[in-house]
Amino acid sequence: MTSIHRGSCPAAISPLPPVPARNLERAGHWRRLATAFVGRAFTALALATLAVPAVMAQGAATPPFPPGWDAPEPWRSDRFYLQTSVATVHFHPDDDHDNSQALINPEWRLDKQWLKGQVLLGAASFDNSFGQSTWYAYSGLLWRPVETVQPFYLKLTAGVIHGYRGEYQDKIPMNGSGYAPAIIPAVGYCYSRVCSEVVLFGAAGLMWTVGLTLP
């Protein structure tokens, strides 16, 4: 029988090689992106949900679309739209500008109309032109002005935007309190349930988005 003498110790186990600092930085970067994405998704959905009770309360007093409203399916009955950003172009590029907006934008398209447009409510979470986390809560109208080209539409939204802070607070008008009014027009086109929009954000630039309508 082999005996173990007092004071002896087993062979030392080689330590694991250290993880390269670059890999740790890369992992931390993706973890931060994932956390921000989830947080923004919940924020956008929460903001959109807050508008539901008020709209439901007015539902009885607001007539539905008249029989003459003839947008084809699936747009006639689809009620939800979810879109994200693809590209951004600034009219006056600046070294401080960030063209990756990481937009998360759920939208509720009601079966109501006003001024001959479909009423909608939405909330968007995104990085503004200076990389700051920003949100926009809004209501708006959607029109299909060309009877023979129903996939084409115009959209106009108005609401409150928050997120321009610090040295960039004055980059949008009437933002003294950190909350500013905003009016944002867009044009869109759909192929079945897949849609794309070109969004004009003031005199600053254009954003191209893609999205999906849902029942």
C-alpha cells in the first residue's frame, strides 16, 4: 500500500489561462446592449399601454369606420404595428451625431377615424442624434390618399419627446423642462404585412424604418 507522508501534497493544478481583456470588454458591451434593448422594449410597451384606458373610455362615443372605408386586408383589420430603424441621414452631419437609433416602436391602429384618417397611438424608444436614450409618446392619423395604390400611406403624429439632456437639451425647441412637443410626419408603403417608412424628424434629417402589421 502506498503511504502518504506527512507534509506531502498532491501535484499542483495548473490555473486556467486568463480571459483576454478584449473578450471581457466585448462580452460587457453585448450585455449592456441586451439590457438596454429589453428595458426599452418594456418602456415602449408600457407607454403604449397607458393610453389604452382613455381610448376605451371614448370608444362608445367614437363611431367606427364607415362602410365606405375600403382599405384592403390585412390593413383594414390589423390593429398593431411594430417597427425598428434601419438607417438615418442627417441633413447637416456633425461629429457628435449618432446614426444608429436602435428604434423600438409599437403602435396601435384603432378602428376609428378623424379628419378622414385612421386614428393611432404609439410609443417609441430610441437613441437620439447624440446617443442619448429617448422616448416619444404620441397619437396621430394615417391616410391612404391614392385609391389605386392602397399600400401607400401618409402618417402624421404629435406628442411629447423626452431624452435630450445636458449640453444637447437645446437641440430641440421648447425643451426647457426636458419634455418637448413634437410633430413627426412620415410616408410609408406595405407589401402584405411588411411595411417601410421614411420619417422626417424636423429639420435634422430622415430615418428609414421597417416594420410588421399584426392582427
